[in-house]
Amino acid sequence: MHIIKLNATNSTNEYLKQLIVSANVDDFTVVVTENQLQGRGQMGTQWLAEPGKNLTFSVLKKGGGLEVADQFLLNMCVSLAMYEALQQLNIPSLAVKWPNDILSANSKICGILIENILIGSKIQSSIIGIGLNVNQLLFNNLPNVSSLKLLKGETFNLDEVLNSILQKLKKYVTKDFLENPDALRALYQEIMFRVNKPSTFKDNAGELFMGFIKGVSSSGKLIVLLEDNIFKEYNLKEIQLLY
């Protein structure tokens, strides 16, 4: 596994994307930086991280013929890898908030952004971007955000945490998991935030409604049980889980 360490860069995802255009890059090449200047989250949100206190890194996964329609399988693999790595560090009350935020209780500690490079209907390669709050203590009054140090009261070695995560990624991002979608989805659904609990959602028209998260579809849409025993599927832009 080739690890490239940078003092600073705008985005590890962008750095890795440019690298694979100009060079022959090995599978599972990792780019990690102490200071990510323009980190991004889902739907264009900004990922803010104090320099030298957290893990901001990207991993190249060359495609094994995965169809674009099945891209959420990789999402689930990465979420499971992060969950298991953090579980080994005894981080309490872990859950995956659909589609790929990692929470401790109600607080976000990790975000995942996967960008795919396509050839036709198949994924040629994927760039897995991960931001993990590790030793940062202040978050500029952002609600429901925490870090490993805030949760555990101890300072973590960033290299050790990174190596643990990379080992779990190599375990989960494999053909065995990607070619067994039903088993993968079952594992993912077991650790979903608020699964089978009454929850409040907001749709893209701003309307609030109640429902129960029941899992995810084969394409990665959120399955919600509504009133009158109606199941409905939502994509990321259609629904927001409030509590």
C-alpha cells in the first residue's frame, strides 16, 4: 500500500484524481494531508478540519467491473470498514447515518465522499475521501459534531488510527463483499442510525413527516415505512433525517 503524505493540499480527492491522470497509480494508493484547505462533504458542503489534529485522506480503488447502478455497494463497504475500525478503538454508540456519515450517539465524527471515474456503465476507479475528527476539540459551534478525543478523553496517534482504517478498508472493499450485495446490505442495515425507530424527516418541499427507517434499496435509496403501512424510497436530495 503506497501512502503519500502531504503538509497541505486543497483536497486529497482532487490531488489523487490529478495524480491518476498523469501517472500509473497502484490500487489502494493513499493520499493523506495534515491540512486540507478545501475539503468537501456530500452535496457540496465544506468539511472543516483543524490542521494536524484530524485525518483527511483519500484512497484509490481501481474498479473490478462494478456497474454504475451498483455504486452504493462500495459506499456500504467503506461505511462498514470505518464502523469496525472505530469499534476497535472503543468509540461508544456508533452508527452509520445514511448514506455515509459515522456517528457516535447523535454526534457526527466522520464523513465519507466517494467519487467515481466511469467508462460507459462501469466504474473504472473510485476515489474514497474520508474525514475523521480525531484530536480536535473545538468546532466553531457546529451542532452535533464531536471527535475521538472529546469522546474518549485521550489523544490518538493519527498514523495508528489511519493504519487501522486502511486495514479495514482492505478487508471490506473486496470482490467477496462487492459480489454479495444482499449480505453486504444486511450488515449495513444492522448499524444504520435510527433503523426501525420512529423518526422525523423533512422533504425537499420543506414538509415534515414521520416514518421508520427500514433499510436501503439495491440502488442505495433510503427505505422508509410511512403511515398506512406504505414503504417509500428516497434518494439523498429528496429527504433529510432530522431526529
